[in-house]
Amino acid sequence: MKNLDPRRARWIRARMGVLCGVMGLALGGIVSSAWRVQVEDGAAWRDMAEKQRLRRLHIEPKRGTVYDRNGTPLAVSVEVPSVSADVVEMLRADGSHAEQDAKLHDAADRIARGLSLDAHEVYDKLAARHRFVWIKRRITSAEADFVRDLSDAKKTQTPIRGLSIEGEGHRYYPGRELAGPLLGFVAPDGQGKDGLELAYDEDLRGKVEDVRGLRDRSGRLIFEGDSDERALQGDDVELAIDEEIQHVAEREIDAAMHTYETKAGSVVVMDPSTGEILALASVPGYNPNDYTDSATESRRDRVVSDTFEPGSVMKPFMMAGALAAGTLKPTDTINCEHGVYQIGGVTIHDTHINDTLTPTQVLAKSSNIGALKIGLALGEPALYAAYRRFGFGEPTAISLPGEATGVLRPKGRPWYDPETASASFGQGISVTTLQLALAMSAIANGGKLLDPILVKRVTGGHGETIHEGVTNVRREAVPPGVARAVAEMLTAVTEEGGTAVEAAIAGFRVAGKTSTAQKVDPTTGKYSTDKFTAVFTGFVPVEHPRLVVAVVLDEPMIGHYGGDLAGPVFRRVAEASLRYLGVTPTSGPAKLANVRRESDPADAMLTAMKPAASATPASATPSPASAASGSVPPATPAPILAASATPPPGTARVPDATGMPAHDVVAALGKAGFVAQIEGWGRAVRQSPAPGSAAPKGSAVRVVFEPSS
């Protein structure tokens, strides 16, 4: 700069100053921008960057499992593949609209052929050009392989982009029809729609979780940290139901429905000391795996949703109320008016003609007249209150949808005397099967009405207990002493001379009550003469009750008496359940062979069937003295007649029922003048008396049925 002309040097210095000033201003602008970006607007830019590299996914939890009391799964969720499409990706790099439309038509045809779909429906889904659309949900493994091949450039010349296979939860019921109406089902959208699946839908579905993940330059997700799969699932539900007892109950009620050709049926098995429901069966049932193939009627849980007039099975609760109120003593005698009684212009009849009966005999012989006299003496307000104390006319607090409360006449309008009389033996009111079981449990456990326990426990993904069912006494229905007295009275029902000898179990004392309730004909508004509800409710063993079993058969076509139809179902369910629970007999076998029915022609046949203790002519008849005392002299078996022999007067030849179904057996024996006593279901395999033997007309022929192999 020293050798330069001074003027030129000044010019250079001026230019350098200007340049430094411009650079200083530029640097100041950069620093200012950096300050604004990194400090003033830093949070906004960081949030934008975070959104670009991170994704939050809403993960639908895996639905929880439903177990029985022993840990056996009754309802589980499994992963099944489903096909979706990204139409934007499918059409990427294609030119005109016509080319894209042609590509969609081609893709729809190829996809439809492999997935057994309608090509037009597939095209309509693709034509909307969404980034996500379901093509087909819950496909087979073969269909999933086909979709993968369509997208693989190595296996097809023109692969279809944008197809993806995603795992989707599917509800599976390992027991198929087992407890179908109880469990309910789950719709394709993952929501429970009936039964326990609906009642505990919020627990089983769990909570939707947000999962964070990084996205690499290719758009692939890399999840942060270790995800806990147990946290991404719904709660598990453990039932009080025992799968084995449930299976027995369903097997026996289904067999009874086919044998007696009933419209429907239901069974409840419960522990009277805790209120736990061990089995809750309803027929006809359905398979929740294929619920779309079932009728709506089959999906109804009849145990809690169907009401019916209970009939004579209400007599123990009426009698317990009378004993508790002091209007009745166990030693009282009731005049049963020789089987006919009029009240308020209404005539009441008894099935068996009786003059005077004790309260125990009123239950054993199921006398309507005896019951109404006890009920009238108790009074309308006290009778109504007694039924309410046993839980009738109110919800049971069971955790199932669609529960009916039953109907007692409104307390605001008192019952008239004829209504009080009919309510005393179970007419004019309605109950559910579950209400009957809970009320009988109150008799069995010493007078305590318990809340039913269907769900024992709800546990979270980490095993923590969220909810636990505990025994809860709703109220004291009757004092313990009254409950024990009624329990002893009810044992007469299953013993000799009672209406439910078929419910007796060898080695155990059984208490219970039958009912043969007429149904109201909706067309006439009167009681039907051919439609009945057969009921038996009881508990066993009487000394230390372990089981209460309630059986209801709706509109049986073959027979209609509760003791003959529902009693055997009770016996088989209780017998198998006691054996399964390890409860040993406490007494000798019940003397069912000695059971006699008054004024029943079958008594002569029972006499003939007894083994001979001494040589007695076949034609010998009991003496008047022995008949009066109730003793039966030994006799030889009924003779089998030759084909050409003529039966003695008053007798007929027993037809051969072997191989026939129940309906044909009843028709054949009825035509010959006999009454069929059916045991089991399927085809007839043996009978007593033997085919061809002579038996009194009107006597009973026992026919045993077994399923065809």
C-alpha cells in the first residue's frame, strides 16, 4: 500500500471498509436468524422435527381370556391375517386417469379370484383411492400366501403394490357349544355383543395404549425401548363356573330336551354356602365360533332372561314364611277338603285326594289346598313379604345382561283372597331359574339369601387383582331354625310316598320340591290343558349341603310331571357333580324298589317284579290285611306268554319297544294300555316287564334309552 498512489490507496481502503461492513451486516443477520431459529423459535422447530422422525401408534390391546374356576380357557383371542390396501401406493408412477382405472380393474379381478370375492365389490373399494382400505378380514393361511405372491416381483410379472397383511384379533371358544349363551360372542369390530363378553367388555378389551417409534429414511418404524406385551392386553376374567360340572349340566338338559321333546330347558348348579355358580346351562344353545349361523332364540340365556309361573315349587318358601311368622307349626294338621275347595267363586283341585295332612305331607304330596290354607292364614302382606325376602320380584345382582326380575303383584294393590290363594302354590307370579336356585340356597344354608357369584376374579396384565367376587349376604330370608325345619320337610318329597322319588340319590339324603305348572294360553288367556313347565329344585346332601340344582323344562311333549321329568335330570347332574367333587355317600342306597304310589295300577306290576322270597303261586293276591298295612307279599315275575296265549282278564301283552325312539315307544305302549316310564335318550335298549309278558292294563313299563353308537 506504501508504493501505491495515495488516491488509489484511499480507494482500496474505502472498498475494504465497505466490504467489511457488508460482511459484518451479513454476519449479524446470520447470527440474528440463528438466534431466532435456535432460541426464539427453537421449541416449534424441535417439535416439527420430532413429528417427522417419530410416530405414535394407537395399539388395540389383545382381548383378555375367560377362564373357568380351574384355569381352563373358555374364550381366548388368536391372531388371524387380514388384507388391506394402500391405493395411492398401488397407483404410484402411473400416468393418466385411464391408465390408473385400467390398473385398478386388473388388480380387482386378480385379488377377487384369489380371495373368493366379487370383483365389482373389490373395485368399488379401490376406486375410492384411500391410503387404507380393508379388502378382506380374517383370511386363511392359503389366502395370505396368495396375497404375498401377488406383491412379490419374483413370483409374478406384474406385482400389485400397496397390498399388506396385518394380524387381527379373532375370538375363539375351545369348548364350542359349551356355555355358549353364558359366554356370548364378539363381533368383528372387537366388541362383545352378548353374555359375559358384553357384560365385561370394558375389562376384557383393556385400554388403548400409545406406542412411540422412530421412522428411518425408508419410512420403516423402529420402536423405542422394550415393549411389555402383557401391558398391551385386556384383563383376564376367571369364572366360578366349573367346566366339568357345566358339561354335565348341558349334557343332561340337552338329553332331556330330546327325550321329552321340550321347547327349551335350563339348569343352575351352585354352592349354597358361598353363592358361587358352578354351572349355568341353557338349551337350545349355540356355538359362539359360528354365531351368525345360529337363531336369536338359541343365543338367549334362559336362566336369567326367561320367566315362568313356578307352581308348586314355591310352597317351601311360603311355608318357611308361615313358620317364621308363627302362623304355622310343624305339628299342625290341615284339612285338605278331600281334594276340592272353593274360594271366591274359584274351585281349587288337588291331584291326589287327601283329607288331613301335616305341613310335611303338604309338601310331599304337593297339596294345593293345604298350601292355600297356610297362605291365607299367613295373610297377603306377610306372604308377599316372605317371597320378597327370598329374592323374588327383584334382580339377583348377577353380572349378566338381559336379566328379568320376575313379577309379583304390585304391593300398591293388595292381593285378593283368590290371588293370595293362587300365589300360595305359585300361580299368578313369575320367576327365573336363577331366582329359584338362590331361594333354595337360602333354605339349604340356614336362611341366608346370598348374592350370586359368577365371576371369581378379574386380573390385569401383570397378574394384579382388579376385582374379586366375595360372598355377600343380601339379607336373612328366615331364621336358621325355620330353614332347617323346612329342609327336613323337603326330604319327604324324594322319599317313599313323595312326588319326586326319581330325584333320590343312593347314599345321600336329598331335599327338594317338584312343580308341574300349567302355562297360560296367550290366545285364550286361560291356563292351557296341554302345555306345562316341569320343575325340580333341590339340594344335597341335606346334612351339609354342597350343591343346589334347579331344573326347568319348558313345554315337554312326552309327559309333564316335574318329578318324572325334571327329577331324573336333577339326580344325574347332582350325582355326577358330587362324584366329581369327591363327596362320599353318608347312608345306604335309597330303597327305590320299594316305592309305592297310592291308587296307582303300577303297584301290581311292582309287586310282580319283586324277587320271590318263597314259593308263591303267580296268581296269589295280597290279603286285605297286608294291603291295609302297606306290606307287599313276594311274588314271582310276570309270566311271558306264548305267542298264541290269551292274556288273563284285566291284563295285556307288553309290546316290544326295543330299537324305537321315545315318541314311538309312548305311542305303542299307550295303544296297548300301558304308561311309559322313560329313562335316558336315544333308542330303546331294554324294558321291564319283558316284551310279551302279561301285565295289568294301566301299569307302568320302564324303558331305558341309550344313544345310537
